[in-house]
Amino acid sequence: MRICVYCSSSETIDPKYRSLASDVGTRLAAEGHSLVSGGGRVSMMGDVARAARAGGAHTLGVIPQHLVDTEIADTDADELVVVDTMRERKRLMDENSDAFMALPGGIGTLEELFEIWTTSYLGVHPKPVIVLDPFGFYAPLWAWLDTLVGEGFVRPSALAGLARVDSVDEAFAALGSPVRRPG
């Protein structure tokens, strides 16, 4: 499988998150998968790519020109595609992925997660969407989403289509899970 991993490119985070990214990259390679990433080599984004490559996985990075210096382009990627816009970046990442996994991250990670989760829920694609959250990073988000369900803004079936897991083992097991459609 070609697995797209969304995660932080911030260098001011707790090292446990960077270790998690490395663990995901190592596991991805061990299972014979390839990585699709945002094409940066800093922080978690770089850690997952380096670990994947160290294990023999193919890595595809997609980065907009305006972020080449900010996220420091992963020039070691097996394929590095430099695009003009963020929309083009996401389109290529989506098209080149069989599954999506979100790790802790900031507004970019959240934006990518929400878009790919929404398009899955709407039936645009049947690809698994997984959130790996071993440290409770997303607990406030889950509480807010539960409130949205309770208030009628989000259907329970939308939450059911998102695999929320606590371990790397669970994340990779969820790759084979079928995507639930609106009901």
C-alpha cells in the first residue's frame, strides 16, 4: 500500500512525537508499504520519511515551491515533486495514496485530515482514514466531535468512518478496515 502520513513539521515539539513518527516509518517499511508525505525533511515529517527509507520503503514527497525552504525539502526522497500550490500538493498526495494516517500535528495536519475524512464520508474515495493518537493529543478534538454529534451537526456514521487508534499496531491493522459509507 501507498500510505499518506499527515504530521507535524514543527521543530518545537516534544521528542515523543518525533519518536512516534519514526516508529510509523519503520513499521511502514517492515510491512512492505511505501510512503507519501508532504515532502519536508524537518520534524515528524522528516522522521517518518527517514525511517521508512532506512527500512527500504519507497518515499514520495510532494511540496509546494513556497515551502521548499520553510519545511526544508526532503531531497533524499525517492521521488520529490515540487508543485505550485497547496491544493496541487494535496491532490497529488490523495491520488498517489491507498490509505491516510494522521499523527499529531498543527493546523496543516488538521486541515488535511478533515478534508480527506470528509471526502471519504461523502463517498469520493473508499480509502481508510486513520488517526494514530497514543498520547491523547486529539482527546479535546474527540470531545468536540462528540458534542457536534450530540447537537446534530455530525452524523454518528461520520465518526464511525474514522479509525481512531492508540497504537502503531492498531493503526496498521486498521489499514485493512473497510470504509463505512453515509447511512
